[in-house]
Amino acid sequence: MREIDEEDFRCVSLDIKQLYDDFCVLKDGTLRGPSNFNNLTVRWYLNHSDTPNVRCDVNNFDFFSTRLIRKDEEITANYRSYDERGLNFTPCSDSD
């Protein structure tokens, strides 16, 4: 994770800005994201759930399971627990 300065966005295309919006988190008023988008770990691909099976250590952005996760079960996190921005989508119910 690295802190991203708003100045970094001054001369980038809308597609690049969208990439940062999709993959970065806002914590303590600072946008944070991967140091290199070519080396994303699995944590960048977790889907949101209001009843997640992993939790986020907001100091280091490490994820830990909160219960036994079954084979073929999706790994999910509650985005609201580590990103200060509101969700930019309407969550599906966990039964969907």
C-alpha cells in the first residue's frame, strides 16, 4: 500500500482515475492503493458483503478469516469497515 497524492491525478485520463477509484481505499482522509497495479494480490479482488467471512486490520490492510471458509465459498469483506467512502453500488443480498 502506498499513499496517493491528489496531485498524481492532475494529468491522467478518466480511465486511470476510475482504476484508482475502483481499487483504492480512503482511510483517515488519505487515498491508499497498490504500489503497482501489475502486482495485485487476492485482497484487491474481495467482493463486498454485509456479513463477510474476513475482516480487515485497518492499520496494515491485512485480511483475516472470521470463521472457517468452505471450499468453493467466495471470500468477502465489508468495504465499509476500512474505506471511508460510501459504497458506489447497491449491494446484493448475501442470499443472491
